[in-house]
Amino acid sequence: MSAEQGISWATLIALAGVLVNLVFNIVNFFANRTTRRRAVKLSDFNSNVRAPINNALSSLDAIMDGADDIVLSSQSHADKIATTLELSKKFHAVRRILARHLNDCDTSNLVRGNDWARCDEGHMDNATEAFDASSQTQDDIDLRTRLLDVAKSINALRTEIRKKLDDEAKLLMR
């Protein structure tokens, strides 16, 4: 190729291909970097926020199962009341643990602080009231109703918290 001929079309096309490839590589670099950052944030969220809360929620599942066992038990009413009081103590221990985890969410940099600690107020208070009322029952039918109220409150809390966790995970993926 002489100086008079200039650059051929083939050379221009090859250079254009190299430039396009370079641009795509730069775009992919930044896109992958963002994806990696999001994946790390989601992993941190799952291990440091979601897992401890899910453990507490699993303990609440065990409380609901215990309430079910009491209702289905063939024990005397007095024995059922005693078992319910023991279950109530376990419930309050789990409630404190869950409250601590929800308070941690409000101060964590992994979670946007949007009143996580307030999630449990109404539902847990309702469950506490139902446990208190169950110890005052006079028959198995009333006890069953109170323990059903406990299960409903716990289930409503679980649903609300899991929705918040899922919403937070979706925000981290944006």
C-alpha cells in the first residue's frame, strides 16, 4: 500500500470492528461490576439480615405448632393451661430475639431504615393478649379459640416480615 492510496475499506472496517468491540467491552465491564456489587449486597443482606430473622420466624413456627399440639392434646384442661403457660414463656423469649433483629434492621447500613421495629408491635401484642387470655379460660373450646388467635397473629407477623424482606431484596437488585 503506497502513501497515495490511503487507507483501504478493509482496514477501515477492521478498525471500526476493533472500536465497537472496545466499546462493548467497556460497557460489559461496568455492567458486570454493578452486577457483582448487587450480588455482594444481596449476599450480605441474606446472611446478616434475612437469616437471623428467618431463624426467629422458624421459632415462631414452632410456637404455632405447639399451640396446635395443645389444642389436639387429650390432656386435662388444667394440664393444657400449664402447657400453654410454658409455651407463652417460649413465645416471649422468641419475641425479644425477633425484636432485637428488627431493631438491628433499623440501624443497619444493609437495610433501608423504614420502621422494621414497628412490624411486630400489633401482631405480637395481639399474640401476647391471646396467650394471657388463654390462661384464664374455663374450657377447651375457649382455649382453642385463644390459641387460634395466637396462631393468626403470628402468621400475620410472619407474612408482613417476609414481604418486607422480599421487598428489601428486590431493592438491592436494582
